[in-house]
Amino acid sequence: MSDCIFCKIINNEIPSTKIYEDEFVIGFKDLNPLAKEHYLFIHREHSKNINEISDSDPAQLSDVFKAISTFTKDSGLAETGFRVVTNQGANGGQTVFHTHFHVLGGEVLGGFGS
Ligand code: 5GP
Ligand code: ZN
């Protein structure tokens, strides 16, 4: 989508620090990290949120989670642990409307039961 910043990152029209790339998915550092390690994983195909991607082509979710699995195993994050978060809509706090998954780690994360 032409006015989508994450599509622009995919097309290298906006610079980013990419940490993972395959045929379907890219991973890059979040501009405003909320943990020592904070990455965003997105499908190359534009969709606006997890409900839309689930309805239009749920196999894309497998592509993204396979990428997260490969990256976290290769980088060592899987050994120490990490968290995956996705936000949808206003109450969810979504600010970029290209489906994305936050991968947070590198330290003990607060909240969610801890
Ligand atoms: P959301 O709030 O929609 O779940 O997450 C959007 C995330 O994208 C935020 O954590 C924000 O820091 C990140 N972000 C927004 N614009 C850019 C950008 O141009 N480059 C990168 N690397 N991250 C961005
Ligand atoms: Zn997009």
C-alpha cells in the first residue's frame, strides 16, 4: 500500500535496521524500543490487522511465526525467552496499520503475570 510506512520499509523507501528477511517476511528493529531487544515482524503482503490477515490469508500468520521461530533460535533469544505482542485498533494501541508482531526480550519483562 502506497501510504503505508511498513510497506515503505519493505520496499526500502524508508530506512530500517533489518535483522531478518525471507521470501515472505521481514523483521527489523523498532524505532522506539520498549525492551533491550525489540523487533517488529511483518508479512510482505499488506494487511491492516490480525483479524484482516486471519480472514484473508491465515497462512501468512504461519509465515510470520516461522520467521520469529527461526530468528529467535538463531539469535539466542529463544534460550532466554521473549514475548510476542500484537495490537489491534484504538483500544489495543495500534498506531501503524500494517499487521505487525512485536518481539520483545533481552531482559526480564514486567507485566502479564510477573
Ligand atoms: P503499534 O503501536 O502499532 O503496535 O506499533 C507500531 C510500532 O512501530 C511502534 O512500536 C513504533 O515505535 C514503531 N515504528 C513506527 N514508525 C516506525 C518506523 O518508521 N521505523 C521503525 N523501525 N519502527 C517504527
Ligand atoms: Zn503496508
